[in-house]
Amino acid sequence: MSLSALTYIARRGMATKLTVKSMAIIGSGQMGAGIAQVAAATGHKVVLCDTAGDILEKAQAGIQKSLQRVVKKKYADDPEKGQEFITNTMANIETTTEPAKAVVTADLVVEAIVENLAVKQDLFRTLDKFAPAKTIFASNTSSLPITAIADSTKRQDKFAGLHFFNPVPVMKLVEVVRAPGTSQEVYECLMDFSKAIGKHPVTCKDTPGFLVNRLLVPYMLESVRLYERGDGSKEDIDVAMKLGAGYPMGPFELLDYVGLDTCKFIIDGWHELEPENPLFEPSQLLNELVAAGKHGKKTGEGFYKYN
Ligand code: NAD
């Protein structure tokens, strides 16, 4: 073995292993609340932060309700133990409306705020000033480049993507996104953390959509184009993918579930990055539906109508 290889191994051996015991989660919406729940349920101290007290109260109530569903299944034979699990989990969650306060003792910060690059950069610029040097920063962005968000800080080595899936308590996958600047120790720490909260991590590079959305978004857009060309009805395309490919939802049902506005935002951003890529071509029909306020299930109408 060469001397440089030995030096490398010795250095790696000496490097202290980073572990996450306490964390701050910025943004307590669908994703932030879900991440807080699974982290707190596995014994991590969580500070959950949002812009207003009533939003945080709603998030806490949502977590409590979600935990009751977990307990109903997991502790069906021992309700007392189930109640204890809920009490202990909720006791691990503190809330604040001050991001600077949320991060003062955090080993890890997970950001789950609005999907807007400038807003995320602004937040991390502030957090960078108040978080200790040891604190790892992670973004739960679905579509923005991790490198561009990390560039707003001075800790590129301690910055990565940690992409959870909705609903977080149910979905097992976490994409751990290694940007070019992410250190090996930080990457390993995030892989360990993902396992510690009961998830299955996969490793991704910082490329548009990482793994899942890089395949899923072009698939959904191609389904819209198939329908626009008149090659099949949306109902038949949905049935085809459910019965022929074994997918739990058809692409139009999935588009409505994810939100047409979100899908448009993602594809427009990627199209801007790679205008020549036919897989990132925007869709006229999708644009029209979004302009008409038909954003899917959440607005009562998208490709389908909902009561
Ligand atoms: P959401 O709208 O449900 O929640 C966002 C929360 O962030 C809101 O409560 C809002 O008040 C809060 N917020 C906004 N700006 C803030 C700030 N500066 N400081 C503190 N809080 C702030 O959104 P979501 O669906 O939870 O998505 C959050 C992030 O997760 C986005 O980047 C999104 O792309 C990503 N994501 C979403 C999904 C999904 O299916 N919804 C899946 C994976 C990743």
C-alpha cells in the first residue's frame, strides 16, 4: 500500500464521526411537520420554526393527529404505551418564530420553506451567521440546485440536500444529495441520520430532480403530451399505467395530487437550465390549467374535478 493511501486511511480514522442529536427544522408545512415528527419520534430534539405562532400550532396539532394514527396501528395492544410514545415524541418538539434562535444548538438544520431560490438563500445567509460552525445545513428542496443554495453560506463543506417524500411519516425514501463541496463526513452523517430516523437513504448528485423527480416529472409531462396529441384519454392513460405498469396512481391522478402549479414550477426551472432538453419541454395544456387556477386536488380541480 502506498504512503499516501496509508495517510488517507489514518486521517479518515482520526476524523471525528459526526452525529445528529438535536436539530432545527425551518418551515412547519406539510414537509417540515412530517420531518419533525419522524425525528422527534426517534429521540431527536427538534426545534420547529415558522413565520407565525398559529402556523406552528397547526403543525403541532397535525403531528399529534398523525402520531395517534401511528399509535393505533403500532400499539394496538398497549394503549398506555402508545400514549407514552405520543407524550415523549411531543416533548421532543419545541417551537419558535425566530430562525436565529432555532439554530443556536442544532447539530443539523433542515430547511423546508417555500420552493424559491432567493428566499432560501436569504434564510441560509441569516442562519449561517447564528448557527455554530459545527452545524450541518440541509435543504429539502425538490427541484432547486443545492450548490446554488449553499453558495449563500460560508459552509459549503457542511451543506447537502436531504430530500424527503410526502407524506414523510409514511414514505421510506430519503435522497441524500452530495453537492461537489459536501464533505465525506457530512455525507456519512446524513446517511446515518436518515437510517436513525427509520428511512432508507439513497445517494444522489446535485443534478435536476436528483433521482426520483428526474424520472417522475418528465414521465408526467410526457403523459400530458400523449393526451394533448389525442393518442389516449387521460382516464385510459391512468388505467394503463396502473394496470399495465403496476403504479398505484396514474400520471394524471399523480399530477393532481402533487399540484399542477408545483409541476409547472419545476419544469419551467429545468427548461431554463437546459432549454435544448426535450424532456424538460413545458406543456401548453399544463400552463393553461395553472393560469385558470386549476392546480389539482388542493383547488378542487386539475385534470379531474374533486368535491
Ligand atoms: P408548505 O407550503 O406546506 O410549507 C412551507 C412552510 O414554510 C409554510 O408553513 C411557511 O409558512 C413556511 N415558511 C416560508 N418561508 C419561511 C421562512 N422564511 N422562515 C420560516 N418559515 C417559512 O410547503 P411544503 O410542501 O412543506 O414544501 C416545503 C419544501 O419541501 C419545498 O422546498 C418543497 O419543494 C419541498 N418538498 C415538498 C414536497 C411535497 O410533496 N410537498 C416533497 C418533497 C420536498
